[in-house]
Amino acid sequence: MPVSVPAADRRQRASAAFSLSFLSLVFSITAFSSSYWCEGTRKVAKPFCTGQSKGDHCIRFNSPDANNSNAVQYIWETGDDKFVDQKFHAGIWYSCEEIINEEGETCRSFISLTPASDRGVLWLSIVTELLYIILLLTGVILMSVEMCYCSMVIDGLKINAFSAIVTVLAGLLGMVAHMMYTTVFQMTVNLGPEDWRPHTWDYGWSYCLAWASFACCMAAAVTTINKYTKTILEFKHKRKTLGRNLKIKYKFPD
């Protein structure tokens, strides 16, 4: 039996809402677990050149015997030449900095870098971010149940309404969580430890991914609400049409 046009249209909107919610969930989990919300550089003093170390990332001596403490050693670098840009990236959980003249990087907890007065806001941001992910997961499960297991339109409509509420609430929590983290990071830049404060910084791909997750979440919520509203209007139209046909049939019987 061919599927009617309204039923096919409802199925397309349900698929679109599910796809957007699932994409939002993947984006949010990826951003939450990464450490590239913010990226930048710090100006740090160059280490002394040791062994075969050469190049512009360490301070050279004029003495061939660097281990001889009795030898007079002259440092040729002055001013900005004594400093090197050290790249770093930070997320909700930790901040990592590259090791000068070596491979790899060192990481430390971002919570320990946050000023004590702002740690409560950071923890609130983390909890809100977790609630955002949980609500997104709930919305995805409800939408998948509606698509796969609900043959009755009325039951599907009830699940649709609940998933719309959950998705809208998730979007609001996600927006608040992202804004709170932005505030905490800016306060950490200004009041954080001296050995961490960046010289230049900007938002990274994880931060953009987090806001892309919010955009997909709100698009899914709008699509779900639109599907619910249009289904209700279709029911009202069918009821009016049926009532009109019954009146005509009663007034002019065959």
C-alpha cells in the first residue's frame, strides 16, 4: 500500500530531526573530551643550549665547555631574542604546552589553573555540559523510537512532543555551558598563574564544534516542533472535513 503524502512528509521531517540531533550529540561529545577550545602562544625564556642543541630555540654561549662553571660565559641574546613563542591549547579538562627543543608536550589540569573564585563557575559549566549531552542522548533515543517502533500516529505524536521539549531544554543548557566556560577562560587569562598566561590566544576548533553542536540542536528542536504543529493541524483539518462530510451525508442521504 503506497504511503500517503502527509505520512511521507512527516517521516522526512522525523529523519531530518533525528539526523540533526545525532550530529549535535557527536559534536558535543567530541568537543567536551578535547582540549582545543582555545589555542595560543606564550612568551617563555629560551633554555640554555646543551650538547648538540642548535638553532634559535635555545641560548648559546661563547664558551666551548658549557659544563665548566669557572669559565666566563657570554649570552649573546638580548631583549626579545631571549624569548621564544611556546604554543599551547586548552580545553575544559586540561591545558597542554609544547616542550621547547623536544618532541611532545606537557599537560596540566585546567581546573588547577583557574582562579579559586571562578572554579565554582567552571564546575557548574562542566555539570551543565554533561546535562546537555545527556538530554541530547535522550532526544536521540526518543526520536529513534518514534521512527522505528511507533505505528500509531497518536503515540508518535506524544513522543514527538516530549522529544521537542527535551531538545529545546538541551539547547538552552548547551548555550549556558558554553558561555560560562568562555567567561571562566577569559578570567583565567587575566588572573591565572604567571607561568601559564598566554601572550596571544584565540578560540580553537573544539570551541567552534561546541557551538556547531548547539546550532544543530536548535535546528533539530525547530524541526521537531514544526513536525508536531503540522501534524496537529492535519488532524484538525481532517476532523473538520469529516464533520462536514457527515453533515452533508445526513442532510442529503443517498
